[in-house]
Amino acid sequence: MDTQKAIGLSLIFLLLTVYMHFFPPRSATVQPSEMTAQGAVPSHGKVSIAHKHLSQAVIDHPMPVTEEQASVYTMANDCLEVTFSTLGGGVKKVWLKKYKTYLQDPLILLDHQSSQMGLSLSMPMQTLHTRMQDFQVEGAGVMTDVHGNQVLTFVLPLSFGGCLSHIFTLKPKGYMLDYTVKMTPGAQVSVSKIQFDWDYHAKRLEKNIEESRGKATLQYDCQKDGFQSLSATAKDRQEKSLEHVSWVSHKQKFFSAAVLSSNGFTKGVVSTTPTGGDVVIKKSRVVLDLAIQNLSTEGARLSFYFGPNDYRIMKGVAKNFDKNVYLGWPVIKWFNQGVIMPIFDFLTKFITNYGVLIVVLVLIIKLILLPLSYKSYIAMSKMKSLKPALDDIKKKYAGNMQQVQVAQMQLYREMGINPLSGCIPVFLQVPVLFALFHFFPNAIAFRQQAFLWANDLSTYDSIGTLPFTIPFYGNHVSLFTILMTISTILYTWSNNQVSAAQGPMKTVSYMMPVMFMFVLNSFPASLSFYYFVSNMVTFLQQFLIKRFVNEEKIKEKLEDHRRMYRGQSHRKTNFKKMLENAMKASAGGKKMKK
């Protein structure tokens, strides 16, 4: 070797030594098929010595120290804007573009501070936690396929060959985000278990924080037990082990963040923890085991729902997914779905003011129920005409309630009156009452819709705040609730003019509206306003019916029936025999006591 070559090699060696000293390599320069993922990292962020050695043996690319150092990508459609991060290769932020918080801020359903999700892949000798991995982005980032869907693929090269891919697909419309996990065919490793974990802190989105906290929970659908949920009102931590799960939803009052699997989750554990803060209303955690698929061909297919609790939207997502919107017991739910909601949807096409819409809804429902209201009024009129005769019976058999009841039944039979005839029309209207009681608090359509002094019909209206809290009432004054109470008392007074109610029953009828005032003070203004308008319409309805009903003719018909009954054959009917036997038994019992 000549002198020039020796000097040249020495300088190159010296330069390499200095470079290696000041600029140590972060990863070896190898082909993608030789790259690797980092080993397991405990959730608290400290790496054990064993894991550290394993990681040093397989890491081929740096991991960002903080979330801010990761690269972010965004996909958006008409409903959602979803932000993704290379740290974890997953969803970091979701903005619901059509909605705002109660403070009129953009409604961010989740971000990297309130939501952390990832996969754990169990493989020989190690477990891969994707949450802490620094993924790469395939191609130029967000791509658009032939169907107009936006596609974003994150790739994590693996040392044993191939890559782990997270593929996200967002359609041009809707609240669904598809998520597929795959390994390229070159990955020479078997995955024995795939676990999806999601920590979620539900943020306050509505004005009434206590109601929001009381409705935030985890809901899920299992193959065996069907739709289930953890207690939303529990004061302590709730936890449940699940098997064969189709989906799990972090459900709030009006919005949900859910994960679904077309192949189902084999098992899992879900839990919720109440909080007392003003920002986070509840904490929840989901850990689900995915059904093992051939990751190199089909992949593990998941999907997310980030959107409103709107029955019309949710019913097309998955089986039982619409039950995230609670519409009451089966009969009540059927009435809401089959009657109330179709009428409401029809009215929204023509009426934009939701206060006016409620008035029209009242008129339509009252018109439908008019035959029942008319029959109920006639029945009360008949009972009112019998009041003098019923009073005479009570005086005649004072102290003997059994004989009073027997004599009253005989009188009803003579007059041709069914004592339950007044109750049946009212009973048939009960499903309507309960249906609306569930419809208004859960209808997202009323959210942030203003009417008169109410800024938001989906929550209580307040015309003043008290310096103290009244038990069961609260510290605010709802004017719609007060108007509802006054109108109910007015309606009750009008009703008592027709009915034969007396004594304790009459007192209770006036106490009920006051009790409802305490119950409904914190309920949505839409519900209180509906009841107020309904009471006023009912009062007007009864006034008009009274104008067209001749009570004297009702009395004449009753007396005619009584004469016909008494003019019939005097042979004893089964009913007469029953009355006589009952009266004899009662008289015999009294003699025995003496």
C-alpha cells in the first residue's frame, strides 16, 4: 500500500470515528423486511431491563418522546373530522362538525388527552403494544379510492419480516370509521391473541352536568344476553366481564363513541368510574379480545361510530345499536317509534321553530285521542249524576263498607253504568304520556333549539337562580315547569267539576301537580312546555265538549235504563243471587261478632 492510500484510509477512519462519537446511529440501515417493532412497554412508561434488551435488539426507528413530535393526518367528510397520529398509528381527535358544546365551542368528542386506544398483539417471546409505537405512513398519506372513500394506512415494519398495517377508511358521508389491522404475508410470526384497549374520559358537553353524569355509561351488545349496560347512576366503580360481544359504546346523553367488530369480540372487561369534576363527567375503560383472523389475508376488521344518539342513524349501524337511545319499555318504545317519531319527523319538514312544532304536535295527538277523551268525559258525567244516590247509600249503610259496595254495584247495574268505563279511556292514554316522557329528554333534535326565554329546549329553562338549593327541586326556577303546574291545577279543578271525586281523592288530585313540579324542574324545557300546552288544550277541549253534551239527557237515559231494568222479569238472575248471598254473608258475619 502506498503512502497516499495509507493517509487516505487513516483520514476516513478518523472521520468515521469522530462521526460515530458525536452522531451515534439511531437505527441500523437495513431493508424494510428486516425492520422491527419495539417490544412491550408497561403502561406507566418505564421499561424493564428485560424489555429494554429486547427493544434494543429489535428497534429500527426512533419513537417520538412526546405526542407533539408525532406527525398528524386528517380525514374529513360532511359529519366528521378525524385526526390521526403516527404515535400509535390511530385516532387521536374527533370533531363532530354539525354540533357544538353548550358553550358554543366546536364539539370535540375525544382528543389525545381524553382518549387513548391501541392493540396488544401476543407473539412468541414478546407482546407488541401499538399504542406506544412510531408508525410510518404509506404513500403520500390520505388517499381517495374509486368509491370516493378516504383511506389512510399506517405501517410498522417488523424485524421478523413484513409489516403491521393499520388501515382507516372514511366514507364521504356518515359517522362511521372503518379500521382494519393486517400483517403483510412476509411476517413470519404467529399471533396468539389480539387485544383492543380503550381508555376514555367523557367530557362535559351539556349544560346540566348532573344529568350528563347520570346518563354517561358503557353500553354493549352480547350474543347471549343481548343489549346490556353498566349502571349510569352508580356512585361507585362498575365493572363487568363479557363474552361474545358485538359492540361497546361510550354513551353520553346525546353522543356516543363506540367500537364494533363484524366478527365479534370473544371476551372482554368493561368498567366505569364516576368523577366529581366539571370537565370530565365519567371515566371508562374497555378491554376486548378480538377473534383471531388470518392477519395476512382478511385481517382484523373493526369500525368506530363517533356521532349523535339519533335513533334514525343508529338503527342502521348494527343490531341493537339503536338502543343507545332509550325510548322506554317495549310498548312505550313501540309507540314512540311507530307514532310519535313519524309525526315529529313529518312536522320537521315544514316547521323550523321547535316551540311551534311542539304546539302542533300537541294538537295532532289530542285530535287522535279525542274519541277517548269524549268517552272519558261522558263517563264522568254519568258518575256525577249518580252522586246523590251514592251519597244516600253511604248514609244508609254507614259503617258497613261491604254492604255499601254491594249496593253501589246494584245501582250501577240498574243504571247501565260500568264503573270502569271512565278509567279505560284514561288508561289507554297512559302509553302516550309515558312515550312523550321518554321521547323529549332523549330527542337530540331539541338540543340547542331556542324558544321564548329558553335557550335550549333539551335542558331546563331558568328564569332565576336561588341562593340555596331546595331538596328535590334544585337551585333554579323553571318557568315552563311553573306554568305546567298551574295549568295542571286548573285542569284538575275543571275535572273535579264533572267527576264525583271527594274527600282524600280530591285533595290528592291537587297535590300531584305540586309533586310533579319538583320532579320536572330539572327536566328538559321541551317536556314541561309540552305538558303545559297539552293541559291548556285539554281544558279547552273539555269546555267545548261540555257545550255539546246535554247532561240532562244523560240523566234521562240513565233513568230510562233503570225503569227498563226494574220492569223486566222478577226472576232472580245470577247477578241478583250473587248480591243477595253477599249481603246475607255480610249480615251473618256481623251477628257472629255480636
